[in-house]
Amino acid sequence: MSEAIPAYSSRGDGESTVFLLHGIGGGKEYWTLQLDVLARAGYRAIAWDMPGYGQSASVEPYTLSELAKSLERLIDHVAPRRAMLLGHSMGGMVLLEALALFPSKIAGAILSCTSPAFGKPDGAWQQAFLQQRLAPLDAGHRMADIAPNLVRGMVAADADPAAVRRAVDIMSAVPPAAYRAALHALVNFDRRTLLPAITIPTLALAGEVDPNAPPTVMQKMAEKIPGAAYACLQQTGHLASLEQPEAFNEVVLRFLKMHS
């Protein structure tokens, strides 16, 4: 198991530090359109490279639990006066795992386009999902070869072409080994029983046309978290912070202002 501090980008300063946790096809570059906005609003913004991504060492075993422990090391290293976590997709799962392992270190949570569970690791759907996602890599294709189709399948039909290109570029840079490990980690994740025990301010932020974490899933999750807020961005797919950055940032800042 690696004890290294994950790589991260940092902007700004403030009483509250917002930790930005990317998804399976991301990296700290995924949050470029949020870092400076948060800093200008008076927050310190920290965007990490999840273990195995970018400049961050991997962890062994590669599980949501070990990823959350790596996040805890980063939080302890940064030593924020107040830690707010914003997790997108798999990053939202890392956030939920963190709430299960060290809830006292987290003051607020934003769950973006994510789910509290992926299902049974030996389930037929989960195994088909793994086979479908891994088959191109097994056939010798690069991440740059598979990224365009994967991204187009996640975003809204009328998504800004520049946003789509940026998402493709970010996913193309994901190390294949990290992508494989993250996929296997997903199918073992289930924190549904945690939701009623969450006591910190929480926002569930959905995309109206997100095929991966549909609004119905996000709203149901929010209803199980005491006092949680729910918001849905119109005409937005799975990559909400890239597809609709202004609307995404507005909702995030409103929540942070209420609870910081």
C-alpha cells in the first residue's frame, strides 16, 4: 500500500477548502473551470490526481477504501481549517467512502453525477459492463482510441464541441492500468446503508440527460440523506462541470455560501 501524498493543484485561500475529486476518466485537469472560480469566491480549491492517475502513485489493493485513505492523507497534509468535498462520478463514490471512514474530517459534501452503489460484483450486468469497457484495451487499443466514443456516450447530444474535445483529451491521458483498476473497484462499491447516517450538509447535483447517474437515481439518493439538497442541471449529461460550467459553478457556490 502506498503512503504517498497524492499529486494536486491548489488555488486560493480561505476558511474552507474544497477538495475536487474527479471520475474514472478524469484527472486534476478536469476541474480547470472550477479552480479559479472557487479561489475568486474566497475558497481554497484542491484538485487531486486520484491514485494511479497523473502524477499520483497507485495504491494496492486498488479499492474505494484505499482510495479514500489516500484522500485522508491528502486532507491531513493540506490541514484545512474546514474541508468541503466535491466528488464527480467515481469521485463521488470516494467521497461516500470517506464519509464512512473519517466523517469527522468532512464539513460538507457535494455529490455530482454519481451513485451510492454499483451493484453486485458478480452480477451479470456488472460483469457485462466490465467486459464492454475492457475489451478495447484487451484488443490493443489505446485510451486515446476509445475516449471519443466513451465521452460522446456520456454528454448531452448538443454539448459544446470544445467541452467534448477537452473531455476526450483528459480521458486520453488516463493510464490504462489505472483505468482498469478503477473499473474493477467500481463493481465492488456499495454504500447505500451509509446514506441515512450522513449528518453534514450535502448536495446531490444531477444532469438532466445523464445516462450514467440519471436524475431519478440522484434524487432518490438525496432523499435518503437527512436534510440533503437536490439540484438538476437542464440539458446536461454526465460531465456536468465541463458541459455547463457556469450553471454548475453557480449551484456549487450557492451551496458553499450557505454552509461555509
